[in-house]
Amino acid sequence: MRSGPVRLTSFHGCGEELAALRKAAEASVGPYGLPGLASSVNGTAYPAAAAGAPRAAAGAGAAATAPAAGPAYSGTNDYVAGVDEPDLVKTDGRRIVTVADGVLEVIDAASRTVTGRLELSAAGGGMAYQSANLLLSGDHALVLTSGGPVAGGATGSGGYPQPVYGSRLLLVDLAGRPSVMSSYTIEGSLIDARQIGPAVRVVIGSQPRLNFPAQPESTSNAQRVAANQAVISRAGLGAWLPRYEETSGGVTGTGHIACSAVSRPATYSGANLLTVLTFDLTADALGSGDGVAIVADGTTVYGTDTSLYVAGDERWRAEAATADAGPGTPAGGAASTPRSAATGQQTDIYRFDITSPGPPRFAAGGSVPGYLIDQYALSEWQGYLRIATTTGTSWALADGQPADAQTSASAVYVLSIRGPVMRLAGHVTGLGRTERIYSVRFIGPVGYVVTFRQTDPLYTVDLSDPARPRLRGSVALTGYSAYLHPASDTRLIGIGRQADAMGHVGGTQVSLFDVSDLAAPTRLATFTLAAAIPDAEFDPHAFLYWPGAHLMVVPVQGTGMVAGAPVPADGVAQAPDTPRSGALVLRLDDSGITKTGLITQPDTANATGYPGYSPIERSLIIGQTLWTISAAGAMATDLTNLRQQGWFPFAVPGSTPTH
């Protein structure tokens, strides 16, 4: 087992930086481009995957602190209290702000009226039909998108400009009619962001601007690699440093991440950079972002009030080992090697200190075997970082594993965060053999891990002694929980799917666990809904739990109903034998789960003008009103009886004023 050796160092000058990046890229490039998410193949620059796509609406989870004399309201279902995460809907208890198909909408919660609309594309945002997320601070909102073309670009082998794909941020003033105060674009894909107070840290992943030549099919792999290496050998440092453009007050400034702001681990591919930008939402302009960068891959962001973590695996090593077989060769296939299988299954973690205003400071790095499932597999507690990962591939082999397959198993590692290297303090291994992790939740000194292939064990792990973590208990169930949420000190909610004894997955399953005895956890109750999939399985922001009323709201997308079925006037579909997309409202008591209703919105034209049903994606509570949000509009429902109080369809792009 390898863990803890990751350490970042600065380059000694821009010249050394260029030479090192070229050398690493030349060593890792294959016949069809660089490894990882960011590859440029046959003269075309492809965008990295946009975070949150498709449409990532915002939700409401734990209760938020209400403003003075205002009603209680729910905030985004954030992992860590006080560390806000981007989402499509935000509220401060007075207003609801969302973006639907490129139009920012502002709703006054008290009067239940739409008070402002801003078409972001017409306002200079260029964001029509892109997935967008929001952060909110006072009268300022930050709109974040990823995956669209930005200004500029490289020139391909045919002499034609190639598009550069990047991320765009808009600072919007909400004090009057919504208006754009400042815009910021940067090359690269938006990975995630975190906000503490008015300070926002945005993590961007980017690839170098290298346009590899298109070559005849008869070209050998060795010739392709040589041609690609020649392109790399001629590239300047600017090919790796992400460019940005910021506009405010009618003035546009451009620049790029400084070479002096780039650090490196001991081993890297030269293919990707991680950049952390810092913005102050109380300012009138976004500025340069004060970017700091790492030559590394990263896909998972986790934050506390003092630390920002970015984690990424080393699958590029396995990809590099299989590159000679050409595109489409599966990892673990004929071209794979034992070394690629072993070295590729590793996660590197980088910790930044964010206790001071301004750009973060790199504080420590570490590494553990296996892959993370999401940010909930990370947890900082009392000077240690707990990490849950899965290694092996047998979990994916329904017909049994071949002789050379690695047996899957999961583990929890504990790393000390003191010092520049996060070293292993303790670990528990061997969880869920032949299975993989489906969900994790760390709560204080306890970790809960769900693994699944045919049955669903929920494991309880005692982490009170970081040097001696130990498995305390488990309960094996059919189905699985893909998201875990604490309901109290002794109760845990699981949101996931039904499954039979053979592991065949069905509809929605909501479980209530008694975890008062870690040695003997039990499932107290379940609620199931056939032919429907819970959104929270893929995005925890979809889940809302309102502790005061012991109420949970779970948007579900039906898989077997007929679109356009009539909706009762009260907006509640009661028939238990006709599942339908909507927001499932459930109430908890100490030992059970009771269905209160299934809220549905009117079938109407959605914001793009096309008729049809737009499923509810998120919900939030303000006072005694439950709001549900879809791409088509927002609906207000009485929290006590679930009767509809108002419906607010969103604007069609092109039909709304821009300021």
C-alpha cells in the first residue's frame, strides 16, 4: 500500500517549468493524444466534461440561519455547515434566485411574485442553454458555467482557428433589476467551488493548447507518437498556462496564470493543470482571480472552514499504458499490464489552507490506494483526514471474474494533516469484498460505508482513535443507499434503490437506520416507490430534510408513467399504484417513514418553449411554504397540507428584458 508521499514543490524559474512540462507530456503522450479527461486529438481541441451537466439545479437541505425578523428557511444541502456549494437555486429567506435555460429569475418569497429576470446571453454572459450554478452573498450572485467556448483559441494544422473551451463566471447585482456587474472567463472546465462568507474559491481543470496533427489511417502508432512529441517540443509555456479575460465597468483586461504560481508533485503527466481562483463577492468586480495552480489531475472538491481539498486519481497512468492499442481499448483489456492496473488505482489529495483572505496556500499532500466515489468519501476531523476508497474491478463483473481480475474491496484510511505530507495514521481494509462503495458519510468519530454488488452492507466504522480505526458492525440488506443523511444522533436516512437477492436494481428505496449501537446497526423502516429513480442518488443537492417537522423531500423521476397524466387541483398525486415524476414528501418518526404526498407541477411548456413535462429537480422551504423548482417554473405549496399556493412559469429565452 502506498500512501502519504505527495509533496508539492515550486519550479525554479519559468524556463525550468517549460522544460519539465514538455518532458512529462512527451513521456505520457500516446498515438491519440494526452491521457486523462483533457486530450487534443487529430487537430481538434475537445472540451473537458462540464461539471454538473446536465442541468444542475440547486436544492435545499439542512436548515439555514434565518435573517433577523425573517422566516426560517432551508439552504442548499451542503456537506459541511457554513461551507456553501454551488447550485442552481439559492435563497436568503427573502428571495429565490435560479437560472433556467440561460435566464436568471428572482422571486420574492413573501409576495410570491417574480421581481426580476435577466437573460444572461443577451446581457453579455453567453450562457444560453448552458448548465449554470449559483452562489449568493447579500445582493450579489455569482453565476458559474462550464463547457462553453471562450474568446481566442489556437490554430490547428490546417491554419484554422480552433475553439478553446472554458468556464465563465458572472457577478450579478440583485439590488434592483438584475444586472451584470462583472464577467470572467478562463480556459478550462469548472470542477467545483466553495464559499465561506463572501469568499469564493473556484477550482478549474485545464489542458495545454496542443493541436496534434491529423494523420492517415496507415500511420503506425510509433509515427503518431513521434509527431505528437514534436508538437509538444515546440510548444511554449503559454500553451499550459490558462488564459483569462475579465470585464467590468466597460473595461476588459486579459492575462494568464503566472508561471510562478504553478507547483508540481513528484510525478505528473504534463497533461492537466488544477487552478484555484479566489473571488470576493462583496466587490464590484471579479478581478484576476489570483490563481494558483498545480500540475495535476483533480475531479473531487471538499472543503471545510479552514481547508480546501482537491482529489484526483491516477487513471492516466493506466491510459498511458494502454494507449498503444489505440482508442477504445478498455482498461484491463488486452493492452493492460499488471503495473498499469496497480498504479492507476490511486487517489492523490491536495490540501490548501484557506484560513487567511486571498489566494489559498498549499499546505499538504497525500495519497491512498483506490478511487473516491464523491466528496462524502472525505472528511476532516480533529487534525486528520478520513478517506474511503474502493480498489479492484470484480464488482463490475456480473458473470464472475476472470483469473486476472483484481478482487474489489473497500477501505477507510486516516491521514494526519499536520506537516507538508499527509502521512498514514491508521486504516481499516477488506470492506465489501467483490463490491464497491455506493455511499459514505462521516459524522464525528464514526464513518458509515455502503457497498453493493448483489446485497447492500451498511458498515459502521469507529474512528475515535485515528491510529486504530476499527470496523464495529454491519447490516446486510437488499438494494443499496446511494446517499446517507443524518436525521439525529441515532438515526440515519438512506436514499437509494430497491434490488432483489441477485442484485437486479428496481425503483426508489428510502431507508431509516438505527445506529445507536454501532456494533448492531439495524434498518427500522423502508419506503419504496416502483418505476421511479431518486435524483439524490446522483446529486445530494436534490435532497431536503427539514428537522423541525421531521420532513424529507425527495424528487423522483418516473420511468414507467405516461407523460401528461392529469394532475389534481391541489398538486398532489395520491394514487400509490401510479408512480409519477415529482417531489416525494415523507415524514419520519422514531421508527417509521410515512408518505405525505407526491407533489407535481402543471404540465406546461418548459422554458425552451417545447411542450411536455419538466420534472421537479429541487425543493426548499421558507416559513410554511414548500417551493419546488423545475426547468419550467417554481411552485409554492402549503407545507402543512401540500395544497398549491402559486405557480410561476419561467421565461422563454428571447422574451425577457436583460436588465
